[in-house]
Amino acid sequence: MKVGSRCGYCLLHRGYMMIRLSTEDEETRREAMEELLKLMGDKFNSEAVPSVLGTERGWIIARITGCEDPYREQKREANMHALELLTGLREYVDGKPEAERLRAACLISCLGNVIDYDVPGSNSDMDAAMGLLDEGLYIDDTDELKNLIDEDTRLLFLTDNAGEIAFDTLVVEELRRLGAHVTVAVKDGPIVNDATMRDAEMVGMTESADEVITTGMAAMGTWLDESPGWFLEHVHSADVIVAKGMANWETLTEYPAPCPLMYIFRTKCEPAARAVGAPLDRNIALLVEKGWKL
């Protein structure tokens, strides 16, 4: 997915907030902002991908300020709060008829996708989000996903943010219950508030999944042209991929889908909503066929 006009505002706003979190030294803050503006001047154009610029922004800020994980404490708090909600949400899924369980889990996962810090207009209130279960899925291909799963299915689940990874355990558990072997991939190191192995362990994803690996990169979304070979082996050996969050939508839609691929996210901004063909603040569970590209 290419950038829209609003992406420039969002990238700079969040960059400034990340800089403030990363250092209290004004001269260092100014230097980091100067480099961020250079990045935007050099690379913000009609071919740019938002999450690629967002990742390069994070690398610049970490290099200049020396702070690699400005959202570390917020991520820990998000994980803890999500775990407090998880028991009731698991009961919600368990109370659904068999035909509705995967749909309910995907809906909860979508609503968890509200967790994003310092994004203009974004509300990261988990409690408020979980009060929106009656909204349902605006695009709902969960039955089609279910039809792809059997006892031999190898499924790769690409995570997004800390906090919401706790809600993703419900989807992973349902996919395994349907027979899939589920490998979950988290980021190899801190990048904004994306989930890492530390977060997977904290919320119990290492128990919910058959296997938890990293993408081999500390980057927003999934970059198939930059990923290490061992991770690409997981991608290309998967029968089905589930990609969580807007960053995975932004990056993976730049490549032909390597297999049937389910995108699960909430349309939190105009460019993403426009690209998927949905209004703002809607829950998306879109399955695309092998070879599909935006």
C-alpha cells in the first residue's frame, strides 16, 4: 500500500512523540527531528510505503538518541491489561456455537488492533474497543478461512502490536483446534510498539501456538524482499498466512500473496480504509488468493 497525504502528517507526528520519549536533551531532539525531516524529504513520494518509512524513522531515532525501545513501558502495561480482559473474552468465544467461534476470535483480534500510541486521531482504549463486539466484521471471510484448514494445514500467523497479541492467542487457539499447525512470528527486536518474543512469552502466545519464531527483522510489517532466508522458508512453505494489523497490510500488499492470505485489521486511517474499500473504524477479515496484489 502506498502512502496517502495524511501519512506524512502521521509519520512526523508520531516521530516527534517518539523523539520526546527517547530523550530529554533538546539538542538531541533537534538533531533527530532534522534527520527525520531529511528522510521525509528524500523518500516521501508516491511510491513510498507508510510502514517502510515508519521503520526507517524508528531506526533514525534509535541511532541518534540511543533509545531502542521508547514504548517499552507502554507495551508492558498493554500486555498486562490485555491479560486482565482475556479471561472474559475467552469465555465469550467459548460461549459461541461451533460455527461462530473463529469469527468471534477474529473480531476480538480486530478490536485489539486499536492499540497504537501517538497516532493522530487513534484511540488505544482497550476497554472501549471491547465494548464494540456488536459491530461485527465489515469484511468477513472467516468461513472461507475455515474451509482452508484441515489436519495437514501449515499456517503462519504474523503478529502486530504488543497488548493485542494477547487477543491474537484466541485466533491461534481456534486455528489449532480446527487442525492447523500454527507458527507465530513476532518482530526480532523493538520497533514502535510491535510485539517481540518478550511480549509473546508475557501473554502466553508461546503456549498457545505450536511454535513462535521471529521475522528476523526489527521492522514494521513484513518485508519479503529484505527478510532472511530462513524466515522466507516459513513463508513459502505455509499453506495459509494470517497477517495481523495495518503494517502487515501496508507492506505485504506490495507483493503477490505467496499462498491464500488473510488480513485482519481495523481501518484506523483514511489511506488504509480507502485501499481496502471500507469506511474508517471498521473490522476487516479479508482473505485473498495466492498471487493477489493490491
